[in-house]
Amino acid sequence: MNNNEYTGSRKITIVGSRSHASTELREYVETMRSEYDEVEFVSAGSSIKFCLVAEGSADVYPRLGPTMEWDTGAGQCIVEEAGGSVIRYEGGSPLTYNKEDLLNPWFIVKKG
């Protein structure tokens, strides 16, 4: 768990997938490197990434690539019950379900 408020450093832990890393994900991580003193990138499986944010081990999970509703529903529930959020990358509105097209837009998972 990050203790930024105690050390005075600006550290962020980002979870993502190296096997599904898009150019946009790499650009996102580089943007965070310019905003934070320390950026840690942790590669993990899809459901684990949601859980790492929910438990506070990671700060953000940017998913800038394709997923389907069935890939994210349980993880979103866990994150939201832990006080976090899952929002669309474009516009910041919550990720929604039961759409005609089950493909999710890009999204960001954030801790509370």
C-alpha cells in the first residue's frame, strides 16, 4: 500500500497488462511519469487488476484496449463496494452494462 501522505513523495502504482499493452497505455504511463516522482507498473491478470485497486495495492488501472462486459462486471462491483470507481476514459462517466453492443469503451479503475 502506498504511504504517500507519510513520506511526502508522489508515488503512483499502475496495474496493466504487458501482453495487451497498447500504444495508448504506454503513453498513459509516460504521462504519469511526468506527474509523479515514482511510477510503479505492475502486470497482472484482468480480475486481479481490479482487486489490486480495490484493496489499495494499486492506485489506478487504465484499460485502453478492448474488453467485453463479462470481463469487467464482477471486478467493477468489487471496486465500487471498496469505495473506488470505474469510469469511461473519454468523459469520465461510469461504465454501464446491458448495452446492445457488449464491447466496453476504454476505462479507468481508480481507488476511492
